[in-house]
Amino acid sequence: MKNGRAGKMMLAAVCIIVLTALLASGCGSKQATGQPIKIGAVLSTTGPNAPLGTSEQKALTLLQTQLNANGGVNGRPVNFIIVDDASDSTKAASAMSDLIKQQDVVAVIGSSGTGTTMPMVDIADQAMVPLEACAAGIKVTQADPASPPHPYVFRTPPTDLMAAQTVFDFLKNTLKVNKVAILYDSNAFGTSGNDVLKTLLPPAGIQIVSDQSYETKATDMTPQLNNIKATDAQAVVVWGTNPGPATIAKDMKQLGMDMPLVNSHGVANKTYIELAGDASNGVYLPAGRMLVPSSIPAGPWKDVVDKFIADFSKEYGTNPDTFAGHGWDAGNIIVNALKVSGVDRTKLRAQIENTKNYAGVDGIFNYSAKDHNGLNKNDLIMVRIVNGNWETLSVAGTAKTPNSAPSSSTSSSSTK
């Protein structure tokens, strides 16, 4: 009797050991199997936009790992095929075409900047392949405000119009200025932002007393700044990309220009603070709320942001920047739609457009037939840089909710 009982106990122990080994080897996991679902991504992992594209690439790589470890999409693994466009618009268009024709991807993500994304827009519409853009230029999703959205093009970051509206409110209601100078990057992002500012400011009684451009790689902004000094500008608005905005901040300090400096959301990252150094102190800019997570109200959005920051930091040893968030949201929006639509591109496009109340990293997304941007300007906040930290601003401009700038070995240079 005792021998029989001992035998049963031994058998149970062996079964437990075998079951544990099977689970450890992955036999009991939800690992995705079968033919991969291919999603293209044209990102700028080299060239001027490399810090943006590198952050987006890291986010998508992390997302792919997590998805496939948990069953993929309807049991099939997901494969993000990432191609570097070298921050070149011609290469971006070529990569987009190759992904569609040679890889037969169901959708494409990218590119990292407005200039590289624009030639991809027509390809998406003509080939009827959904494109989730990571660029802020307003014309990425629609030719002009009166036109309907490009049918196959969507985006994840806040638009330059939303950012410009946030800056406008701040200039008018907090700084209470009526004369400003604008310095803008000559690239597509800077030009688009300047166009929006010229539409918003004068009708509201804010006079643009100086409107000048600079080259993306310019290392000396004193000629433009001396021109501004000769005006009666009460604030300087910079719409551009690093290193330009950081150079402007340093040159303004050297020239003794103590007027308020307001940047675009294109420098909402650690790199700007590192490049500008002490000259970044007191600089204002609009930014996505992920930059100051404590500014996000408790709920699904806050939960998503907290988990993304924790997972990204664990994987890469550094906090994500806002551009990693753009890539993360783009991948998730496509994946969520695929779970319903399947791999038919037309059905996928329709399902992406049907995205409602989706809590992403950048905000709560609501697409529609008339809106392929998904976010609104309330997903942005105004922040001020103080001693290397970001502080949120109330309507009156009083700093609150301090937050340390996330460290990042791949902080964005932000040529959106």
C-alpha cells in the first residue's frame, strides 16, 4: 500500500517537472505561429532625422516582440519591415513603393519627417495602402483645411496646426504680446509651421514684425537675430529642428536678447536641452503630455503611458521620447484594426478610420471620414524649461507639475 502511494507521488512529481519544462520551453505560451502579417515602416534611421527614426524603430521593435509573444494578430505573427530612407524624400518614396510591390505589406508606417512623408502620401492613395504617418505637417493628411483627408493617410503626432494654436493661445493670453518675430527652418516642417502662424497671428492682432528662415544645418543665427533686435518684437517664435533652435537659443543669450523665446513641439526632447545648455532655461514650447506624464489625468491614457515608459525603459535602459510614442501608436492603431478587418487593405483602411476613443501614448485617438489626425490641441500642453527640467504651465503661465527631462541616448533632433 505504501509502495503504491509512493509510486503515485513519484509519478506526480515527474509530471510536474515535465510540465514545468514544457512551459519554460514555450510550449505553453501564446507564441504566434503561421504566415507573418507584414507591415512596412519607412523611417529615417540615418541622416538629419535619425534621432526621430531611431526612436520610432525602437518602439516598433519592442511592439513586435510583445505582440508575437502574446499570440500576434489573430494567431499570426507580425513582422514590421523597417527600411531606412536616410532622411531623403526620394529614398522614402522608393522604399514605400518597394514595400508595397515586393513585400506585399498590408500597411505602411512613416516617415519620420514631413518632407520625407509627403511623397509617400500620393503612393498610399494610388496603391490603396493605409499609411500611418509619424510627421506633423498639416498637409500630410489633407491638401488644405477645406479639402477632405487623403483617403488612405492617417497620422499619430499632433499637427503643426494644433501646436501653433497652442502657441497662439500662450502668446495672446499668457505673455500678452502683440508683436512677434518668427524664425523658421527652411525644411518642410518649418515652412508648414510658418504658414500656419501667418494664418493665425495677424487676424488676432499679433503683428509679425520679422519673418525669416534659416537652413537646417546653419551654425550661426546672429544675422537673423540682429535683424530681430532692430525691430520692436516682444517675443521670438522658432519653428524648427535641432540643432537650429538650440543654436538660436545660445546666440540669443550671447547677444543679450532677454525677450521670451517660444519654440515649436519639434524640440520636445532631451536633445534640445543638451544642445542649448543653460540657454534653454526659460524657453517655452508646446509638447505632448507624455513629456510630463503627471499632467495626464488618471484613466486609460495615463495607464498606457505609464506602461509604455516602463516597458521601453526596461528594454532599452532609457526613457522614451515623444517620437517613440508616435511609432508605438502607429503600430498599435494598425494592429488593432487588423484584428477586426483582417489583411484586406480596403477593409483595413475603413477599420483604421473607425478608430474611436483609443487611448494611445500621444492621446485619445478619434478618427473619422472627416478627420484623419485623431487628436486635438488639448492633447498638448505648454511647458517651460527650468534647470534641465520641464514644467507645465497653467493658463496664466504659472509653473506647476515639475518633471525631470527623460534621459535618452537617442533623443530626437526633431526634424518633423
